[in-house]
Amino acid sequence: MSTTDHVVEAAPADPDAGATDAGTDAGTDAESTAPRRRSAPSLRWLVRPVATAVGNMLAFVVISFLLVQLIPGDPVVTATGGRLQGDALEAARASYGLDGSVWDQFLTYLGQLAHLDLGESIASGRPVIEDFATRIPATLELITTGLFFACIVTVLLSHFVVTHPGNPVSRVLSAYARSAGALPEYVLGIAFLFVFYAVLGWAPAPSGRLDPLLIAPDDVTGFPVLDALIAGDTAAASSYVSHLVLPVIVMVVAHTPILMKSLVLGLQGAIDDPSTRFRIAAGAPRRVVLLSIYRRALPQAVAMLGMMFGLFLGGAVVLEALFGLGGLGQYAVDAVNNSDIFALRSFLLVAAALCLAIYLVVEIVIALLDPRRRTGKAA
């Protein structure tokens, strides 16, 4: 709450309050004039979202295990193509811990998680955590890039809409915001590939993140563009960026209306708020008024942004398969096709952990933006 808001709230509600206070005895006056100690800021507002995130994660550990258990068929038979039979099949099932009861398998699963062991992929025989170490950074690079540009476009378009309400372009943008969710990513991806790759030839072939004639730089951080820049390989960095342009545009076009609709509504409500009119009437500078408006409108938009992370993560599954990017989404598709229960279960768990971590950050940011969310805050 801003300083001007405190000034408004500090005004006495009763005009006779001063006369009443004057009639108190000397002892009361001494107590009232003595400085009062401010209570220490409470962190209870932080404990609640952290506890909620931990509880949700524990619940999803159980849910992900049970969901994968419901997949029909024997995963070892499916993954090996039925080549193993008899004692060889039983030995393979025992090596993966699939020969015991469901309860025994669940206890084994919990023990592995306690040691940060996600098991081995049945299809490839590699530890799942090693596969994730190479695929998660690439997927996060795609998602964060899409979110970054979606936020920039949203702020610019929303500001234009609320500051030029009668402009014809503003009306078109408002209609675009109302179309939130009407344009699926896979439809836009196919359309953009047809136009910009097949017809115009502007986009590179959807065959991966790097041109086939180039050599990938050493894996330092796991983020392809950053690793190329660290290695000083401008050709590889340019190739990585060019292969990301079209998927990022698809994500921005598909998801910007959702975020834009939330931000426009928040800005319009903040503009009509009495505190905004008070600042304008008090002669506050335009910059101060705009900062106040955005501070009160951002919590709603930030909450929507956190929800959109899950949409971007789900969209990455489609876009990585469509553009051949080979990230975490493509890994999940391959796990489903191969009935690789360890890879699939780990994907569900990691995806839930990423979303819950983002939701926790969003809760903290909203509490910092809006003091009313922080219970126990000093008066």
C-alpha cells in the first residue's frame, strides 16, 4: 500500500475523537504518548504456500505411480518387442523391480526417490536422470523464451489498449484478447510451417535444433544457445536461434491473448480505483500514477502467468515433436510409444515439480506485490 493510501486511511473517522482523547486521565495520556514497539514481520504468509507445494508434491508422487501402474500390458514385454520369454523375462522384470506386489514396487519407488534415483529407461537402458539432464535445459530454454516474449508483447499491447480505448487498432487487439484459447498450438504450428517453411522458405527445416552440417558445442550448462555462446561458436548459436524463432512465435501468438485479457482487466480496474483518482487529483506525476496502476494490476496477471507455465510445458510436448526439437516433450512421447513406465513416471513427476516450483514463486511474488496477502505484517 502506497504512502498516499496510508494518508487516506490515517484520517480520523470521528471528528470528536480529539475531544474524547482530551478527557482521559494523565496516566492514559502517558501510555498513549509512549512509543509503541512494532511487532516483527511474520513469515506465516510464506509458510503456507511452501507447505502447500510440499503437500501437493507428495500427493503427486503417489498419483504418478498409480497412473503408470494402470497402463495395461507388461512394460518389459512391450519394450522388448516380446523377444524375452520364460526365465529371461522373469529375470528382466526382477532387474527392474517389477516382480513384486504393487506395495513392494511403491516402496522401492520411494526409496529410489529418496536417493534422487529415477530408475533406468526400459527402452534405452540409460538412467532416466541422465536423459533428463540433457533434455530439461533445452525444453526450459524454449519455454522461458516463449514466456519472455509473451510478457513483452502482452505489456505493450495491453498498455496501448487501456490508453487508447477508442482507437480502431485497440478494438482489434481487444477482440484478439477475447479469443484467448481459441487458437491451439498444433494448428498454428502446422499453419506456420506450411507458410514460412514450405511456401516462403524463410524458416529452417523442422529437423532439430542444429543444422546437420554443424557440430554441437560442448555441453556446459545444457542450454544449447548459451553453450554455443560460451564456446564462441556463432554459427551454432545462430542456428539454434533460427530453429527456435518459429516455435516461439507460435507460443506467443497462441498464449498472449490469455495473459493480455487478464492484464487488461486488471489495468482497467486499477484505473477506475479511487486511489488512482486521488493521486491524479493530488497532482502526482504521470510516472507515479502509472507505477501505482501497474502495481495493483500485476498480481492478477502474475497469477495467470504462473498458470500459463503449465500450458507452455504442455505445448512444448506438441511443438518439440512438430519441429523435431527433441526436448523433454519428445522424450515423453517416446516413453508413451515404448510403454517405458520409468521414463513416463519420471516425466510426470518432473513436470509436476517444475509447475509446483513456478506456482510457489508466483505466490511469493504476488504476496510481495500485494501487502494484503501477507498476514501478520507490521502495521
